Amino acid sequence: MRLSVSNLAGERGGEPVFERISFDLSAGDSLVVVGENGSGKSTLLRVLAGLLPPAAGSVDLSGGGEEWPDLMSAAHYLGEKNAMKPALSVRENLSFRQTFLGHAFHSVDEALEAVGLPAVADLPFGYLSTGQRRRVAIAGLLVSFRPVWLLDEPTAGLDLGSERRFAQLLAAHLEDDGIIIAATHTPLGLEHARQLVMGEAPGGGVTSSEADRGSAP
């Protein structure tokens, strides 16, 4: 599987945010997107996820066959909101996600164990703390398989122990030939990640071969 992004441009509210973004990622590759607030990190991820139309350029996924014909079908998107119903239990939220998306991967109980929350399955999602809600949202990446993970500040609200668990989940996904694109202000422990710096160069960004700066605590 190969993801190719060529001369991509994005807008927010009709105003240009970034342009001429290009990169290629293959199975097992990761890209960390960094930059100041307002530089276009979240907009880029939304364009890649198909939530916003590109202003210019192209996003192509090859090697996915009939199962994953394009990036929209092949990607999990974890945005700043956790996309869970507060009144439903954690189990109900994750079970719905698994049924709706298909491609069942881990069971709900296995996914919650992986994020260190085995005891909250039957609690309403709205009862959880900010950090617990984020961990349940991360569990949502595990109940249905998608080869590409698009992650917007995925560790927001997590404590150090949860960050370590998440780094392990990221590593496991890459070992399974997954692809990760993550916008972040903090290191995610992706040792061999490439880096895209939004707003640094004319045209809105540059790519490099630098690793994710730092590692998981």
C-alpha cells in the first residue's frame, strides 16, 4: 500500500491555509505533522480524511485493492472531538462503531484493556474524565481495522502512563504494515517518523526525514 499526496492545498472559511504539500508514505511509514497554531495541521488532516475538499492537488492510495480503493475508505480519523455519544455506555459506543465500520479487529473488552480501561465498559461515556474519554476514543481505533490512522493531537489529555500505552499501540500498528499521519505538539515516540513542518517554507510546509523529536516517556 502506498499513499501519495501531491501539491495539496487547503482552505478554511474560504481563506488559503496551506499549499504545495507533497509526500509519499508506504506500509509501515509514519509522518508527524508539526507547526504553530493556525498553520493548517488540523485542516490538512481533515482534507486527507475527506471531511474537507482540497483546494488543489491530489490524494491517491494505491495497493489497497477493492477493499481499500481510496484513503477515505482506508482511514480512521481521530479528531479533537472524541465522536462518542455521552448518554451511551462505553461498550455501546464502541460496539456501534465496530458494527457501523465493519472489519472487526479487537473485541470491545480487548480494546479497553489495551488502553488501560477494562472497568469502564458499562459506564456512560459522559461520566468519564477528559483523559478517560480520550482513551476510549483511542480504543475506537482498535475495534475495527483500518490500515491508515489520521490522528489530530491524539495524546491531548493523557497522563504519562497512557502516553506510553499509546506509543505501544502506534508501534504495533506500524509493525502490521499500517500507515500513521499524526498532528501533534508533543512527541509520540515514533522513532523513524518523517516530519512535515507546516508554515515553515514558502507554500506552507516542508517534508524531511527527521524522526519524531523525543520519545514516549
